[in-house]
Amino acid sequence: MRLSHILHLGVKELRSLARDRVMLLMIAYSFSLAIYAAATAMPDALNRATIAIVDEDGSPLSHRIASAFYPPYFVPPDIIDRNEMDRRLDSGDNTFALDIPPNFQRDVLAGRQPVVQLNVDATRMSQAFTGGGYIQNIVTQEVQSFLDRYRSEPVLPVDLAYRIRFNPQLSNAWFGSVIEVINNVTMLSIILTGAALIREREHGTIEHLLVMPVTPFEIMMSKVWAMAVIVLLAALFSITVIVQHVLSVPIQGSLALFMAGTVLHLFAATSMGIFLGTVARSMPQLGLLMILVLLPLQMLSGGMTPRESMPDMVQNIMLIAPTTHFVEMAQAILFRGAGMDVVWPQFTALLAIGGSLFGLSLARFRKTISAMA
């Protein structure tokens, strides 16, 4: 093995990538707009839901309920007539329509239980699912405070003191942005190395490499380090610029330690990309393989759902996936400020998995080259 061969072949890969505008655009999007969209486009909490109110009572209590809907959970409500309610729901102008019946305040003061009708546009599932509970709590609290004439504080037998750590504002953007960076690091490292190998085959340059005094190890290693450097720099830009400055997500731990762990993960992911590149015969085939590989890696690694909530069999199987340990390591460092004394098991697992994948991919790559020769 000669390091100069690995270096020069890697530079060739970088030059080839520089001429691929589609790949460059994909890299730029994946570590900029995609991160921002994942953090802000689909919040878990209700955000600026549209609501209309039919006030058939016109009492102080009904006005009080109407004034309780305000940003950021709701936009200021539209006060409409009963005849407009169905039309506005059908046209999508409102997600919720609350109908306060006549004599509502009188019935409440008399101790009766008047019925308030809530109409929901269930085609907007995320808002419809959470918004109904929000509206029920708001109406109940306003009616109770109206009856008590003040905000009553129930006396509980136990005082539970909340201490929310690592994400005190419970902001989905903090979690979603970092998870998207992790997912895109995995996706791009696999795609770039797999596409680089297939591009060699489609352009016929793999035959040129076979007649050169280079070994399969040198060819594979050059692709691994070249693509890993691109993804590593893009991830560093995304964490420091998009996550920390644009989204204002505080990073608690050492960024250098996180990047060191990212290097180990890239070693495993790029090796996986080489393996897929030897299996696929064309870029469309690689795309289909990516669907089969990426979805389990992203959904079952603990980034979307805690691993403890999964069946034991799935948890055990996913221990051989590098993304499982990368997600645990990234969350521990970036969110909880963990050091090497905490994340060394994840570093060790990534190194072992990366070495195994590299050896498997190298054996497959040598077999493929031998068949072509």
C-alpha cells in the first residue's frame, strides 16, 4: 500500500464530484434547507391553528372564551354566523369551528351542563389530533375561572417540582435539527461512495484503474476518505451555522468530540456505501437499495422513537447498525454535554462495526474487480 496512491485517487474523486452539479446541490440542500425545514416545518405542539367561533350567547362568558384563543397556538379567532360554519370548514378556511349555544352563561350559572359543539377538519391530522385537547382545556379553564372569579389553584396532596433538563423550552426544533443532521450524514456518506463506484463503472474508468499499479484496498480507501471529508465538512457547517446560529440551538458538549465520533461513523457508513455500490449495477438500482437500507437505519436507530419503546428483538438487531450508536453518542454529547468517559462504549462500537463493514466491503469489492478483470 502506498499512501500517495490513496491521496491522488482521493483527489480524483473530489474533482469528479466537483463536476457533478446534482450531487453538489444535494449536499448543499441536505445540510442547510433540509435541516431548517425538519426543525420548523412540522412542530409537535399546536402552532397557529385557524379557528372560527359561533357565539350564539353573546354573554361575558362567551366573550371570555373567545378571547382565550391567541398566538402562538391559535390565530385570532374569526367570529362568524352559524350559517358560515360549514362553508368555511369545507373550503379549508378554518381547522376548528366552536359553536357556543344560546343561554350558555345562564345554564352554567344554574348548574346545568350545556353542550358546546366543536367541529374539526380532520384532514389536517397533526393539528386536529392535538387541537381538540387544547380547546377542551381552554374552554374548561375559562368556565371554571368564571365561576370562581379567579384562577383557582387546586391544593394537591403532593407538590411535584418539574425540572426540565437539556431542552427547557420543550422545543421540537432543538431535537429535530440535530436528528436531521445525523440522518443526512448517514444518507450522504452512503450515497456518495456508492455513486462514486457506480460512476466509475458507467464511465468505463474502472478499467483504467485496473491496469494501474494500485490495489483494491487503495481504490476503496481513496473513495472512503474523499467522500467522508466532504460529508464531515458539510456536517460541521450545518452544526455551527444552521443549528447553532440560524436555529439558535445551544450545543452543550464538545463539538470536537462529536466530530471525532462522526469520523468513526463515516468510516462505517462509507464502507456500507461501497458494499451497496458493488451490489447495484446502476444508479436506479442503488436508489432502490437505499430505500431498503436507509428507512430501517433512520426509523429504528433511536432518532425518531426511543429504542426502549421498541420490541426487544428489534433493539438487539439494531445493535449491529452504526446509526444506533451514532445517535446515542450525538445526543449524549450535543444535548447532555457528555465527555469521553460517557460515550466511549459508542466510540468502541462504531470502530468495531466500521472495521467489520470495511472488511466485508473490501472482500466484495475485490471479488467484483476480479470478475471484471
